[in-house]
Amino acid sequence: MLGFLRNLSIRVVVTTTLGCFALLLAIVAGLGYGGTHIGDQALEDRTQTANRVDLLQQADMLRLKAFARLEAYGRMSLVGLVGAMDQQKQQAELQELITEAGKILADFQAMPPLAKEDGRKLLEKAAASLAEALDALDQQLQAWAKSDAITYNRLEEDMMFKRGPQISKDLAAGTTYLEAHGAQQLADYRANLTAFAIIGGVSLAVALLLLLGLRAMLMGLVVRPVGEAAEHVQRLARADLSQPIPVTSGNEIGQLLGALREMQDSLVRIVGSVRAGSGSILVGAQQIAGGNADLSSRTEQQAASLEETAASMEELTATVKQNADNARQASALANDASGTAG
């Protein structure tokens, strides 16, 4: 494994490590974005669940309020205890309550349906029961307005003994499901947060291990070999070519050490060639010195011969001068003799 790492290129190691860091950063960023999105979605779902429960409860409260007031005022008006003006006023107020309950129920039905079919059916059943109850209340209100006691009593009994308990049962089932659904959403959200925290912690641990591994690899593959290469260069600068330069890796540092070893071998060859040339030069210089000594001896002999020749030339010159004097004397004597003869 260590040999494989030593033969890896430093560029590949650094690029791979940076790529891993970028991947971990992308994972952490994705976790953050995903956690935020899931949190927003969970909050939205939880809010919708709470709104569903609130709308159902509001609509049912308005229904119960309208039914109670209709029960009280209807009975009183049928026995003549409520005047015509008060009856119209109460009828208008009850109609407003029923209309408001219908609007709230319409808002509930307009909300996005649940994903699970069983919950969707429960809520649809509760909404349908509530809508039928509001319609029955409206019919009962119209019967009261028309003083139709038979229809009024029939609808009242139906609401009290049949439709009312069924509505309460359906609303209780829907509300219970929504509360359980909200609790499950909260549990899922917390589970997702826990999973994100675990994945984030693992990512940070992996990033820390990568940092430590990268530091160890750089120390073993770059820093220490560079220090050894610097020591070899310093020995070469001191003209120390005795220490071998080992190449222990195939990466850029190994290529540098190989180049230093080639340079050292070249310097060894150059120094050997210079040493051999210096020996040849020494032999030639010794021969030249011997020849110079022989030439000097011969030159001295030639100088001595020249000195002897110079002495002989001086003697010859003196003799020539003497002969010249003798010739002049002879010429004078000859002239004298010629004059005498003349």
C-alpha cells in the first residue's frame, strides 16, 4: 500500500483529496438544503393538519351553536313566545351562522387532499356528514320560517338522535386521525433531523480523517523527500559526490531525486575526466620541463661557444688592425722608395 502511494503522482493525490473535500462539502450543503426543505415541508404539513382540525372544529361549533339556538328559538316561536320581528332577526342570525359554517367547510374541502387513502376517506366522510348536517339545519330553519312544525320536528329528531351522533362520530374519527397524523409528521421530522445529524457527523469525521491522511501523505511523500533532496543538493554544493542518491518513489519527488542522481553521476564522470586530463597534462608538463632544461643546457653551451668565437674574433680583429698598420707602414715606405727612385 505504501509503495502504491509512493508511486502515485502528487498532483493526483492532491486533486483526489480536493475532489473528496468538494464532495463532502456538497453532501453537507445538500444535507443543509434538504434539512431546510424537509423542515419547511414538515412545518407546512403540520400547519395544514392543524388548520384542518381547526376548520373542522370551527364548522362543528358553528353547527352546534346554530342547532342550539334554532332549538331554543324554534320551540319558543312555535308556542308563540317569540314575536315576528324577533323571529326574523333570529332567523337572519341563524342563517348567517349556517352560511359561515358552510364557508369554513368549503375552505376545509379546498385544502390539498391527504396522501394516505384511509385518512383522506375519513376526512371526506366527516366533511360530507358535516355538509349534510348544515343542509339539514338550513331545511329546519326554512321549516321554522314557514311555521312547518311537522318538518321541523322531523328534522330536529333526525339531528338529535341520528344525524347528530353520526356527525360527532365522523368528526371525532377525522380529528383523531389528524392528531395522530400530526404526531407522526413530527416524529418523522425528528427522525429526519437525527438522520441528517448522523450523516453530517459522519461527513465531518470523514473530512477530519481525510485531513489527517492528507497531512501524513504530504509529510511522507513530499516534505520528507524534499528535505532529503535539499540535503543531497547541499552535499553536491560542497563537492561531496561520495553519498549515493536513492530513488524510493515514482512521483514528482522521485523524478527530482532521479534527476539529482543523474546530475551526480554526470559530475562524477566529469571529475574523472578532469582528473585523467590533469594527469596527462602533468606528464606533458614534466616532459616540457625536461625539454626546457635540455634546451637551457644547450643554450648555455652555445653561449660559451659564442663567447669563444667572440674572443677569437677580437684577436682576429687585432691582428687585422695590426696588418693594416703594417700595410700602411709598408705603403709609406714604398712611397718613400718611389720618391727616392724618382
